[in-house]
Amino acid sequence: MTLLQSFSFTVNTEGTFAEQYPDLRTGFYSQQISIDGTSYTFKIFPNFYMENVEVSILNEAGEAIISNVPFVLAENVNYLIGDIAFNNYKLIFNFKKNQFELYSLD
């Protein structure tokens, strides 16, 4: 696997929902990612019950490529978020670095 892009997203294992996910203070977190010249929007948002968060990846037309994949908090784990693999790419959350990492599967 080859690391293509990484971006920080702070996660804490204790406290209220707002303390666990400080980057969601505005309601959602959005990050542009580019793969092979194509732009995608990576979006993280609280689930309906505010228990955890969900992840979506949208194409340039705003259509979901990956939709509402749960992201559950557990301490000191490198998360594979559900099974986010698309077009030979994989998205992982690295808990130690508090960042998402987008990999190409070579």
C-alpha cells in the first residue's frame, strides 16, 4: 500500500460527544481529496443519535461513492472504517497520529 494523502481529525476516547469529536463543532467535517485527478469530498458527520460518527465520500457531482459508514471509537486501534475500499484505494484512521490516511492498493 502507498500513502497518497493524510489529514488530521482529532478524536478523544473520553468525555462528551463534543469532547470526543472537537472537529465536529460546526456539525460536520469536510475535506477535499484528489485521486488520479478526480476530486472527492470526504465528509464526517454525527449519526442520528449522536452516539458516534459516520463517514461518506462524494464525487464531484455530490453523489455518494461511500455512504454513511459508521466510525466507532475504541482506544489505541488503527481503524479500518467499515470496509472503505473503492477503486483500489483504502481509507484508514490512524489513532496514534489522529489522522485519516488514504492508501493506494498497489
